[in-house]
Amino acid sequence: MINPICLCAKAVMLAVLVSGGTSSSAVQEGREALVRGTEAYDRAEFQTAVRLLSRGLDPMTGPQDSLWGVGVHMLADALIEQGATSLADVWLRWALRVAPHVNVDSINFPPAVTNAFLAARRETGESSADSGTASVTWEWSNTAGSPTGGAIRVTSAQTLVTVVLRGGVSVRPGQQRAVAAGTYFVVANADDHLPSQLTIEVLPGVTTVLDFELRPAFELLYVEDFESYIAGSFPPTWTPDANAVDAPHLNRVDESVSHEGANSLRLHGRIAGCWGAHSYRPLTLTPPYDVEVAIRNGNFPLSGCNPSRGAIGVRKGTSWSNPSRNFLRVNSDGSLRSDGGNLNLGSIRPLEWHLVRIRYERPSSSEAKVSYWIDGTYKGFEIVASLRDEDQLTNLEISVGEGTAWFDSVRVFHNR
């Protein structure tokens, strides 16, 4: 008896060819493979049906329409008839990720196919979804559907991306790795980027191509390079305090020294005194966030009651007498003191630019976490007790206790 499903597939194929939807030979060959596969299935030639249907399901050779959906059902049934139930499950999960709209046909196919289809539907619905930063394509070979493994290849313009498969197997951009056919949970990571994760199927004789474009973990809120200000003035977006008010000729935009561009901000605390220079800029965000500052210290001997060559922190309001959190301080000998004083951050040399990055987080209402990078090298983190006014530390502060320091390339990043 002629299988009515096969006749339906032939009718769809004829409609596609007559309508002239796509004239490429690859597309036509794919559609012909589907029709020939249904004929083999109808004759119970399951091995031939698997080979032809596998080739015909290539998404690049035609739409995921009713013919394609019939081919998925037939392939699953042919594999089950040959005892390859686990491989049938892989194909069904793959098909439902590619075309979630395909419905189970429980009338024309046996219960084993219906049950496998419904199980695949549940599993694909529960799998971890990609964050929208990955695309998946497939490259079919002439061995598609044969009892072989497949492969995974990673492409990405972000060369530092590392893709890890369940089990610890890693693949870097430009690499291709042969793997067994099956379902894989994939995680892509890169420094300072949000990870991307997704679940994929690797099909026999097919290369699964993963392309990642990871989103930055930090949103750049603003950059302060002091380039838009008149040399000799104090930048109007910053509020001066203490000696920065009393000695404007020593606290100003300096066009003779810079980390980038032409200008930097010069701050000077009174030598052999107790009157530092402070400058504040409002922070319109809450932790977690990163602050990056380039700092250049002078080398004049210090002897006052505030022997700090420079500091970075946050403060409540814009007065040195208000509560503050001092993220980092440069001591008179160039050594760096962390917020809690418990980390060895090393030291920096005078009259040279150094780039400091600080991450400020609030793990709980009673704690603050501060992490450090000095000139691009991670130095560690420490957990410190929250201040009573921790939630009101809404101004970024750069300051000098004594002597001169220059600040430039100030960047604030909000953690996504």
C-alpha cells in the first residue's frame, strides 16, 4: 500500500518546484533528498531513508515547512526501527530548536515517535537559553546521517573568547573539534564580558558552527580626559575642596603633563602641612561599578600630617570632613594601601603614569567588596565592613594629601 504521508511529501515538493521559490541546485538537491527519503521510508528501506532524510533536513536547502516536518518524523521513526533511539532523540531535539513550530503527528506515526517527540519538546523547552549573543549554523557533509560523529567549530571576532563544553572540553575561535553526536551545554567566556550559554545538538556528519559576540560586562558611563577645559582653570564638572580652593594656581588643568591627549588635572596638597587638595564628581549610580584612573605622583619629600601622594575614593557630599571610603592611597614611599590595608598592592614609581582600576561592590548591607588592578594586573580583593553612610557615598573623589599628583583618563563603568 502507498503511504499517504509519502504522497503528501511529493505534493509539497512539486509545489515548491513549480512555484520557482528557489532555483539553486543545492536547494533542489535537498528537497529531492527529502522526497526520495520518504519513498525509501515507505518501502521500509530505513537505512537508505536515514541517509537521504538526514541530507534533506539541512536548513540551508529549504524552509522548515510541512515537508520538512514530515521528514523529521520519518527520520526519527527510521532510526528507532534500527535501534538507534538515542540518535533519534538528538535529531528531534535539534529539529525543535531549529523549528519550534513543528507539531507532533500522532496519527500517522507510531507511539514511539510521538513519545520521543514530546520528550524532545520538554527538554528543549527547559534547556538554558542563549543570552542573544550567539548564532548557530550548520555545515552538512556527504556523510550526514552516517554512524559517525560530528564537529564543533567556533568563530568570533573576539579572539579571547573561550568556549567550554560540558565535560571541560574547550574550543577557541578558529578551532574545530570532532565530538560524538549528542546534546552539549556550551558556555562562552571572555574577560570583562558577560558569559553566553546555550544548549546545542551535534549531528552525525554535520559541523555545528558557533559564532559569539559577547556583551561587555561593564557599561561605560563616562570618560573624563580633561581635554575640553581651558588650561590653568579648574574643571567645572568637578568640585574643588580644601587646598584645591585655597591654591588655585597649584590646582588646575595642566597642559604640560598628560596620560592621554594634552591635559590632566593637577592637584597639590600643602607641603609640610595638613591641608590636602580634594576634587569630587557626582556618581549617579549605585554599586557594583568600576572606577579607572591614571595617576602620576610627584617626588617631593613629604613631612606633613597627611603624607599621602594621592588617593581615590568616594565621599558623602563635597567636604573633606564628611564620611568617605578611601579605596586606594599612595603612601609617601610609593607603596599602595588598599581600603582595609590587608592587600599587598605593590608600589608605583614617581613621575610615571600608572593605571589603577577599582571595583566596588556591596555583597550585603553590612559589607563592601573592593577589588584592584594595577597597570592591568589583578591584585586581589578584600571585604570590609560597611560604613553607616555607605549608601550616601555618591561622589567620586581624587585627592592629594601632600605634594603634587596628576590625574587623567578617569573612567567609570557600571557592572551589567
